[in-house]
Amino acid sequence: MLSYPATIPLSSRTLNHLAERIRGHRKQRRSRWRRLDPARQALLVLAHLRNGDTYTRLAAGFKIGVATAWRYVQEAIALLSSAADDLDTAMRRIRLLAYAILDGALIPIDRVADQRPYYSGKHKQHGVNVQVIADAAGRLVWASRALPGSVHDLTAARTHGIIDALTREDVMTFADKGYQGAHGSVRTPFKRRRFRPKLSRRQKAVNRAHAKIRARGERAIATVKTWKILNKLRCCPRRATPIVQAILVLQHVEANRYTG
């Protein structure tokens, strides 16, 4: 089998952080011997999450079995996802922001047996719905657990308690038209209704200003999708949540933010 060197567009800080977590986990479990040391296992996991390398490719590149590669990746994802902040913890930082930007992202998945709940009519494909909160600069602050793709963004935000949390902390939040009816501290653009007059000049001006602010939130979603594993998940949809949470932790480490 032919092989070639590849790069992972991440800093050594992220590699060292993950390697240290793996090292501590092994010490806690008193693991005596592994095919890969913590640093090599961390490199394998980052190649999978960031570059989207398959288990077969990873197994060949690191000279281990496919099952071993799968086990190493799942172990690291579990370690990282357990360190991800819940919404209450994240709100300690979010309430200090000048304002927040709320948006939803659809993570594509393979079709599954019970596919109806995962089909998004808006995006015309199967996937899972993840709610993302960004700061005024468009940087990723928090991401929710994954819900089936058929769930509407507003319903997802309410299910996770995002609307109530933002309103309780009085955080000015900008969102798109999909969140109309959220009320509280969530601001959405004006929407023209059927059989009603067109939007006024003032309303159009407000919508343009709102769109400029909300567009920064797209940067957070783009940041999430730089992790190629999320281009299309080829695993059980129930595993989407720990993968997203693991990526959230790694992204904060990479940006050197919220790492304690």
C-alpha cells in the first residue's frame, strides 16, 4: 500500500492538550502498554476529526488495526466531550458579551433506517440540527447537543433552553427569521406577511443592519465545519453530540480561549 505525508492545520498546543488528557486517562486506568503512545494517539484523533481521514486510512498510516483506530478515536472523543461546557456554564461567559449571535447548523449524515426524523425540509437532506452561539466577532462560544434534522431551529433552541437562558441573563441576541416568535432578548428581522403591505423603508434599513451583524455568526458555523469529519457524518446519529462537543473543546484550545 502506498503512503504519503499529510498535514493537519492545527497548532501543537491542541496536540499537547489532547495528548495530556489521554496520558492522564491512561494513568488513571493504569494502562501498561498501548500500540501508540499518547502523542501518536492524539495525532491520529486529530487527523480523523480535522482532516476527516477514515479508520481504514488511519490504520494504514499508523500501522495498527482498523478496530484499534476506531477504539482510540472513540476513547479520545469521550474524554473531550466530558470536558465540554453545558449551557449554564457557558452562560457565565455569554452574559459578559456585548451581544450574542444565535444560529442553527445542519450536519449532514448518511441515511438511516428510521430516516424521517432526520430529513430537513429546509436543506433537502438528512442531518442533525446543532445550535451555535457566537460572540460579536463571530467566534464560536458554545454549541448544543444534536437533535434530528427535522427539528425547527426555534424548537431546537427552546428544547435546549437557550431562549430562556439568554432572556434570563438579558443578553441581546441576534438571530435569523427562523427564530421569529422567540421573544425575550432575541431580535429577529422584520418579515413580510402575505396580503400585507410591503416593508417600510425603515424596516428595510433595520433588516440590512441586522443582516450585517448576523452574518458574523456564519463565521462560527464555518469554523465548526473546518473540522472535515462534520462534512458528512458516517456513523450513528447518536454519536453526533459527543463529536460536536469534542470539537468545541478542541476549537477553544486551538483559539486559546475558555481553557481555564
